Amino acid sequence: MQNVRENRRNVIYLDETWVNQNYTVGKGGRLIIQHAGSAEGFIPNAELTFTAKYDGDYHRQMNHEVFEEWFRCQLLPNIPPTSIIVMDNAPYHSRKVDRLPTMSSKKAVITEWLISKGAKPTEKMLKGQLLEMVKVYSVKIKNTCVVEKIAAENGVEIIRLPPYHCQYNPIELIWGQVKSFIAKRNDLKMAKLSELTKEALDTVPHENWENAVRHAEQLQVEDAAKKDILIDKYIDSFIVSLDSSDEESSDEESS
């Protein structure tokens, strides 16, 4: 990200969130929002909002079909080529181009996959033996994610957030503002919730996005500096330890 900023490339941050009809965890409908933005604000025409049934976790209502369709048809056409897209590692963001067979795969599926890679499994081989062969052949393939492939075909690059570092994504702060706007006006009716959500998204000023992006970038810089200091301290202590060991060895040899 430091290199990206130095080269002044356009950075887009994407994420999903939800708003509940009752605005608390409980019964009622909910809306799932998929969107993206930059320091200039939300990306025009990139909003995807749809109703989903409540099942305890809105992530279950998202899947790779929905996400990849949105990514290809709503996000990419509305951002500059050569942009950088920042996203997390949610399962529906990470479907593999060439999905590897697993223990739950049927033996015929595993065999077919191996043959497609040039392997020569025999009919007498057990599933465990076939999967061991899969490990060998999987090393030979570069198994990228579908969205990385789609992005590359459109001249766009993806940078993944480190696990458990959502604070590096400024859209998290924007979601908080959107939900606060809705909470103050929510009348617990689903039809009204849809209107409020659109209004909340439309009224986030670009200054708020600028501040959120600046805050996230500052966190990245500060955390990187802290890690550099820790690494330097560790390396210095390691070198000192080695030097001390060498001196002790020399003293023992001399004695």
C-alpha cells in the first residue's frame, strides 16, 4: 500500500454490511449492502442492496455468485483501469479458479481432476492415495482466485487485507455513519428501511470518505513503523546473542 500511495494509483475499498428491519439482532427482514468507495466517495452505480432472510449471520446470505456478478458488472465498469481494489478474505471473495478435490469429493471427481492435470491414477487406488497424488500435482498449478483473474483481465489489481485488520479498510467507518443515519430514522418497516438505506448512502459527503481513508492510511503507516522497530530489536538481540556465543566458544577453545 505504501508503494501504491507513492505511485498515486487510484485505490478502491469494497465491503459488505447489513441493516436489520428491527435494527437489533432479532426477527424481521434485513437488507444486505454491497458497495465500494474511494477518497472521492462511493463509486457511482456500484451499489447493490437486496433483501435477505435473517438466519443469524448475514454472511450466509452472500455467496460467490452474487459477489462475482456484482464485481464484474457493477464495480469494474465504473472504476478507472489500473485501479487498486482492497478487500478482505471472506469465503465468497476467494473462490478458486481451479478448486482442489477434498476428502468429501467423490472418487470419480478426484480421478477426473488428476487426469486433467496429466496424472495417471489407476482404478485400484484408494481415495486416500488419490488425494496424496492431488497434493503432488496441486503444487504445479498456480491456483488463483476467480476475482483476481477477473480483475487482471480488466487491468485492475487486488490487494488483500491482513486477517483481523478491518481497521485498514475505511469503508468500515462509513458503514458506521450509514447505520447511525438509519437508526435515527428507522420506523421498523421494511419499505421504509429500503428508502432510508438509499438516502443514507447518497448523503455521505466525500469529505467523510477523505477523512476515513486518511485515518486508515495513518493506521497502516503507524503499524508498519511499529513492526519495523520490533523487527530491528529482534534482529539486534539475535546478533548480540550470536556474538556472545562465538566469544564463549573462543574462550573455551583457548582454555
